[in-house]
Amino acid sequence: MDVKTLAEVAPRDRFTRICALTGAGISVAAGLGTFRGPDGLWTMSPKMERAMHVHLLPGNVDALWTVWGGMHDVAVRSGPTPAHKALAAAGATVITQNVDELHQAAGSVDVVEIHGSAGQARCLDEDFCGWTGPAAEAKRTDPPQCPQCGEPARPAVVLFGEMLDPVALGAARQLASECDMFLAVGTSGRVAPASWLAPTARAAGAYCVNVDLYPDGELDPAFHARVVGDAQDVLTEWAR
């Protein structure tokens, strides 16, 4: 069922445990591009996509900092969007596929980052050092280095070929299973592991809604309804 407004099917005051799954679409208004699609980063620069694979480390560290470090710099300058702020104001827990830390900047407290964070860095020498900390600490040197051992550092995002953090996945599943309303915003939710979060929430009794500006095909059966519109407008109106 496609509807015009979120309030039409899910009035804000009807729910007390809201969980939002967010993707790249929620951050476009902050100046951050999506990855796929006609204007996506991977579409515009296939060579850059190939540089995102873990098996190319350490040779692609510079490319990682260019992409993910640059993205985080833009996010810091732009700040959170109205949609980020609306979710924070609603007290929603957040499961995000994004690495820009804009939910935290908006004031959201309970945020699970299933793809890591561009605001964090990791030492490449994971066997003997294993340092993880703020990217700003690694970027005190050029190129960025681990402040603990001096080895090269990389952004703490999940690369192609890496396993997702099982702790983060477990936390995401728990949030989805405990909510009474589940929102998918800026993402189709059809790619794993996001694809099993809406079914998890629905099976636990949550009302599930997809907010999508550019819907592709029929509504995923895991969702009760879909709001076709810009998340910035849809969520701001709903959270008032």
C-alpha cells in the first residue's frame, strides 16, 4: 500500500518504540552522494569501487582516505539533515548502513553502524597492534598512521570482502525485534543484512513502513506500507 504521508498510516503518538533502518538516501541532503544509480560514486568511478576491496590493502589506503575520509569531512561541515534530526527528536533507535556519523551529530543515542564509521580509524597491523580510535588521531600525520605503533591506518569502514561485525549485527537484530514501529529510510532494505531486519520486526509485531523517494517495483511484502517522498519532508512533518 502506497500512501502520501507517514502520519496517514503511522501517527507519531501511536508508537513508543520506533526503530529506523537508514541508508545513503537520508544523507543526500547533506551533500553526500549515493553509491549506486546513475550518479552514484561506483557508477561514476568504477576504478574507485575496485579500490574498496580488502584484498587490495595496503595498496589502496590512499583511495580509502580519499573516499571515506572525504565523505566524513563533508558530513562534519554540513551537519545532520532535517530527517536525521526528526528521527532523533522522535527518540528512534537507529540501525544505519551509513558511515557518516550524522545520526550521532543529530542527537540520536542508540545507533548501530553495521558498515562501520568513517569517523573512526583502524591500524593495519591488526595482529600485533589492533588500535581503533578517532580518525582525527590517525590523521595527525600525512599519510594517516596508527598513533599507537606508527603503522599505516585505514578508515574503520567495512570493505568489500570483509565480514560485518557480528556484535553490530546482533544489536541490529535485537533493536528490530523490540520495536513497535520499523522504518526503512533512504534504502530499499532488500540487500542483506538489511533485508532480514524488516521481516524480523514484522514477525515480532511491529508496523513496518518504507520511506522511499524512488521506489523500484512493488512494495516489499515485509512492509505494511510505503511512503513515496523525500525523507526530509516526510519525517519532518511526521515528527512534529
